[in-house]
Amino acid sequence: MSVERPSERSLLAALITVQVAFGGLGVAAKLVFPHLTPLALALTRLLAGAIVLIALERLMVRSGRPPWRDLAAFALFALLGVVLNIGLYLEGLKRTTATNAILLIATIPAFTLLLALAMRREKADAVQVGGLALSFAGVAALVFAKGGSFSLGTIGGDLMIVANSLSYSLYLVLSKPYLARYDSTTLVAWVFGLGVLEMALVATPDLLAADWAAFDARAWTGFVYVLLFGTVLTYGLNAWALRHASASHVANFIYLQPVVGVAAAAIVLREPITPFILLAGAVILAGVVLATRGFRSRRAGKPF
């Protein structure tokens, strides 16, 4: 059965909404951390994501169970793409500023290209290599510089955010061949479903020990935002958009995240936006743009 393609205006609204919602995720999670551990929040987020993605898969694709060999690969993708990715992000976020985190996760496209080059799945020209160097120079400045809000007190969290980006990039590179055989919604639904089981092994004690009665209005606001806007809405709209737009078109909107995230951190959490932060963030984003020049376009229509 053919699916009618939505209007360009509808697609544009969906893609902007996804990035704006993702941009506020770090700030919302910060509001929850005084009452809920990062691992407990990660498990609830995975549960919410799994529910909406499995429902979408049943509505839009309705595929059967993959072979056991592929399920084993999906379990690895779940470990890299959601368990370590979400777990490291939230653990790192608790130990650093929301501003640091949103700027550091912007390196995911650069890490993805670097891994694709290392595995000889991609070739790069001089401009792209220069972009990689520039992007990671900006990361080094953010993590190890002594000025601005970056200090020894945030280095542990900063490095966890970098590890989160690397883990997710490895998931993107390793899972790409499977997208030739599986719909993207099917793959991500299985990844989230298996990820819930994997995360539950380490996060269930934290979730059971949570004192929900101690949540104040700010904590509940952050928690609802993380689940509804930072998970259900974003993954649901993203899966829908990928059914009607190329992955390169979807990926182009990721650069809205740092703008929204840094602004939200300043407004809600009162985190300072220093000239150093602006410069380092600009260096990272400029490097990512140069490094991924032409990289996504060669994969149009195939989510990476």
C-alpha cells in the first residue's frame, strides 16, 4: 500500500520540532538529577522510546522476527547505540554543564566519519581531514581548557560525553549494512527493545530505589519533558520523517541542537555563555560541517 507523502511544510515543522526538543533535553535532565539517578532516568527513557518505536513499527512496517544471527547483531547495536549512548550521556551530563554536553555531542557526525575512514568504508579529501582536525581541536579545548566554565571539576563528565558520541558513532557505522535489509524503523525498534533489557540489568536497582514522593515541580517538569518531548516526540517524529525524507536532509537539522541547548542552559540553568564557549563551539561546528561535506549526501535516502 502506497503512503501519501506529506507536504514540505509538514516535514519541515517535524524536523525543526525534533531538533528543538532534543536541544532542551540536557537542561530538562538537569532538573531531574537531584531526585533520580542518571541510570534510572536512562531506563525510563528507554522504556518510553521502546513503546513508541515498537508501536510505530507495528503500524508502519509490520515486519516479522529477524533471524537469530541478526538479533545478536541488534543486541550489540543496542549496547552501543542506546545503553552506552544514553547511559554515558546522562552520567556525563550530571558531572558537567548542559552547555558543555550539547557542544560535545555535536561531534557525532565527525566521529562517524572518522570511524568510517578507519574501517575503510569511506574516503576523505583534504578539506574533510582538516575539518576533523579542527573539530577535535575544539573538543580538546572544551575538555581541557582552564578558562570559562571548563575545569578539572567537569573533565570526567566531559570525557563521558565524548565517549557517548564515540559509542553512538560506532553504532551508526556498524549498523549501516543492515539498513539494506531492514527498514530503519524496524531496526531502531529492535535496538530500543533489546536496549531496555540490557539497561535493566544495571539500572533496575536505581529505579526501584527512587523516591518519587520527593519530586518537586521542577523535577516533574524535567521528567515529563525528557520522556514526552525528549524521547517519545523526538523518536516518533524522526522515524516518521525518515519515511518521507532522505537521511541527509534529516541530518542537516542537527545543527539546531547546539543553538537551542546553549540558549536553554543559559535561560533555565543560568549557565554562563562566555566568549570562550562561543569560540570553542564555533570551532567544533565549523569542523563538523567541513568534515561531513559531501559525506551525508552520498548516503541520501539511507539513514546512517
